[in-house]
Amino acid sequence: MRLLRKILYWLLLLVLFGLAIRWLAPGWIDEQYREAVAGRPQLPGNVCRKGWGHRGLVNEDANIRENTVASVRNAFTAGAAGVEVDILYDRESGRFIVSHDRPYQRDEDGEPLDLRSLFEQVGSGGYFWLDAKDLRELAPWVASDAVAQLAGLIRELGMRERVFVESRHALYLSWLAEQGIHTSLMISPNEHKYSRGVFRANLYLAKLAYTWGPFSAFSMNDYRYTAGVAEELGVQVPVLVSTVNDRAAFQRFADSPAIAVVLTDRPFFDYRGCKN
């Protein structure tokens, strides 16, 4: 009988919590979100050129692979305003390695590509979107060292206004934001799959995380950036969309005032969002 009462007690609390989230929290979160948006840090980038290379620009005929110095150079040569590359934190060396997975990808010289080396070789070319693949998987004490290393490298090389870091871990991103590094929170709203209530709850959690950041942008894949997402997030916070390889779809995303960057594997870098 006591167990039954406990179960009913917790069920009642869950119901009350759900009602509070449904009726009370949205208004408060929206108010906090608007205040955070008003003082948000500006995202680095060229607002007139929204096409960025996804892991650089691959050219299989020329043996140019993704996440390499060659692919980054190829993207910039083709006219990309920026590039996205994947990075992993190497705990033993305290460095960030440019690679999507482990074991680490090797660059042209047969060695793992150190982020510092990439910046030193092509850092003057344009802007960088760093997808910190494993940041959210690190223990807090490890993440603290990783964040310090990354922020220090970006500042040391004078690239603070040409780099932003993406992750799903809001807390660790906020540590970077506190050190003056531009950040983008990766979110996964799904208006196609979830009920309206679940969909909106997901976005309200994203708004709350942004408020506590505050971050420079939101990022998501193209499938998830729907009309409902656009309505909820507004146009004040830049959105980064990946990865769009259809020309018509690319143009549609790039024409949106809320979209700051559209990642692509294709050389769709001739888009100009400014009339002058």
C-alpha cells in the first residue's frame, strides 16, 4: 500500500510538472530568450556569402579528401566564405585533431592533422566552423582542459572573429562563450516526427539553453529547419544549416534572413545575399 501511494505521489508530481511546463514555463522562457537575443554575440562570417564547404571541398579525381588541408584550400579557392571541419580532442596530447572518427584520419603527410597545423597553413583563407564531435562525451574535468586549450589556440592565432565552435553540450559551449569564443548549439527539433507538444518542448529547452549560454547561433540539419522551427526561434538568432546538396534547396535556405550559413558538398559558393 505504501508503494502504491509513493507511485501515485510521483505520478501526481509529474503531472503537475508537466502542467507547469505546458502553461507557465513557455511565457517565462520566451521572455528570458528575448532578453538574451537582444544582447547576443555576433556570429563571425560574411552575411553576403552563405555557402560554406562541408569538411572542405572534396575532389576525388584529384585525390582531395575531406577534413584535410587540401580540401580546405580547395573550398577557399572555389570561393567558399568558410569551411566546416570535424575535430576530436586527444586526451594524451591535449590537442585537437581534425578527424570525424577514431582512429584518426591521416592528412597528406600520413599523420593526423593537428588543428593548430591546419590554422597555420590555411587560417588566413576565411572562416571556420569547428564541429567538436566528442566534446559532449568528455567528463567535466577533461572538458575543462579541452575548452581551455581550444580557446587559447583560437585567441593565440588571432582567429577569434573567424571561428565558431559547434557542440550539443550546452554547458561546455557556455564555458567557451565565457572566454569570448563564438559558439553554436546543435539542436534536433523534429516537427515531422513528434507531436506538437513534444516538438515545442524540445525548442523551449533549446531556448532556455541559449538564454544561459548565450550562444552565437543554433545549428541543425536541413531536414529539421521547418516553418515551425523558424517561427519559434525567430530571425534574430542566426541558424546554421547542414548539409544541402540540391541547388534549389540551397537557394531557398540561403534566401532566408534567419540562415547565416548553409553547408554544402557542392561548389555552390557563387550565392550573394546582398544586392550591393
